[in-house]
Amino acid sequence: MAGFEGLRYPGRAMPLPPRPQSASRTQMTEYVLPQHANALGSVFGGQIMAWVDLCGAICAQRHSGRMAVTAFVDDMKFELPVRVGEVVRLEAHVTAVFRTSMEIEIVVEGEDATTGRRWPCVDARLTFVAIDESRKPTEVPPLVLDTEVVRHSQAAGEARRASRLTPKAT
């Protein structure tokens, strides 16, 4: 009964079918208003972080088919500001998948909507955990490793995860 592993192992669900990166890619666009800005007229870093978290959560939920919660912010580098009246563009994609968690990269750009000029704002990497109805971690579908880029992304994510989980010497 090939393909029916759940029947051979009572109490264990059948394996989830892999999902491609393209199935969960998420794009958001936000207009920077005065309430989003600091005294210098540029968007608060915390506002950018909230939009990054939201975009990443949508991407994780699309991949897993479950609610997902933020577990770890691995990297968030602020580059150039975005000012009131400009646009923030966010794009998220799954970079690596583990048993119950997913690493999501979110790239943020500023945009002058009148000229189309864009610039780097933030590059972030967050880990989300999929949860079931009881708010317990639940398995997620593996990532389809269909290109060299995706295979490299998964391997790099595994290395980052191993580094995070290794106890640091004091």
C-alpha cells in the first residue's frame, strides 16, 4: 500500500504533500501616512517591523494552510528610510521549511509612486510556527526543492537553524 503510510502507522497522519515557493509568495503595499512617521518624517522602524511580521505571517499561513505565529526574528537590517507620502513595498517568500516551522524572508523597498524610483529599506528573516486549533505546533508541508536556488535556500536555512539551536558558550 505505497503512499498510505498513515495506515501502516496508526495515530500518525499521512505525509503532507510538498508545496512550491510560488504558492505562498506574498506582496503587500503600504502608503506612509503621518501617523506612521517619527519626528523626522520617516516611517517608524516599529511600523516597518509590524508590516514585516504581517506579510511574513500571511506567507507562512499560505504555505502551511494553518495559522502561524512568529517564533524568531533571525535578521532585520534597516537600510534607507521611507518618508511620509512614499510607498512601502513588501515581498515575502518561504526560504526553508522544517517539521512545524518555516523560515520566511521579507524584502522591503521604499518607492516614490510619482517617479517609480525604488530603494532598499529592510531585509528580514523570520521563523513562524504553524499551530492547530488547540494552538499546538503542527506539521507543515515540505518545500518543493525544484530549482538549485530553492535547494540552496533550504540548505542555508537549515544551517541558520542549526546555529540558532546550538547552545552558546559563556
